Amino acid sequence: MPTYDVVLKKVEPQTVISIRDTLPNFGAQQTLWIELANYLISRKAKAAGPSITIYHDPEYREQDVDLETATPVNTPLPESGRVKGRELLGIDLAAALIHKGGYDNIGQTYSALVSWIEANGYRITGANREVYLLCTANVYEDPTVFGEFVTENPEEFLTEIQFPVEEV
């Protein structure tokens, strides 16, 4: 089993464009990413930072998942259909760790992080986030909208998982 280095950190607020929806499962979020990428392409805009998925369900779910796909932008962009611009709130204290590689075993990383949170006297206080420091963009018409945050090699994927926490 891999070893994990959990860090406690402050996450700064950021301006994002996003789409929030309840989807049948986690895999269905690809449709939201395509919609978001096409919006960026139509505005000739590029990501100002790594893209993020925010999981709004208070507990883990396999089906009917309430999630939001978001991409940081340098300046607010006009809303269009389901694409909304907003200020993504910061997190005063987040327990975070990096998952390396593809997503088939990301559940182990989540388990390690949740176990660490519980074992170290913290409790989760809100929606968790996945920050895609390096991920695929092969489903998009123009992967350059996501800049240096893309790779086609799943072994190179870097995903930071963040949970807002407070001491118990």
C-alpha cells in the first residue's frame, strides 16, 4: 500500500466558471468537463489554474452524485446556459494529500485521508474537492484551454484531494 503525506493548509478563494449538476455516477462528469471546455474555447479563454471537482453530497454516494466542475479564470466571464461564474470560497483549514496516477485506485487515497483526519483529532466540515494538478484532456476539442495542467499519461496524473476540517 502506498504511503501518503497529509498536509494541513489554507486554500485561497478563486474566481471560477463552473457547472453544477446531479449526475447518475462519477463517470458522467466527463459531460460537464466537455461543456466547460467548449465554453472556454468559445470565449477564447484559458484556465488560470488547475481545474476542480467539488463533491457537494454530505456523504459518499455511488449514484445521483451532486457535483460541480470548476475551472479558475483570471477575470470573470459572462454566464451562459449552465455555465456560471462565481467566487469559489477558500478553506480556512483543509486536510489534503496528493493522489498519483490514474483514478482506478483513488478510493485508497480517500480512505487514507479520511482515516488520517479521524486519527488526528479533526472532523470534516464541508464539501471535498479534487484539484487536478495534472490530468487528461483528451476528451476536449482543444486541450490547450487547460494549459500546463494536462498530460495524456495516466501514470503522471496528480490529483490533490482536499477536505475542509476543524479540530474536534
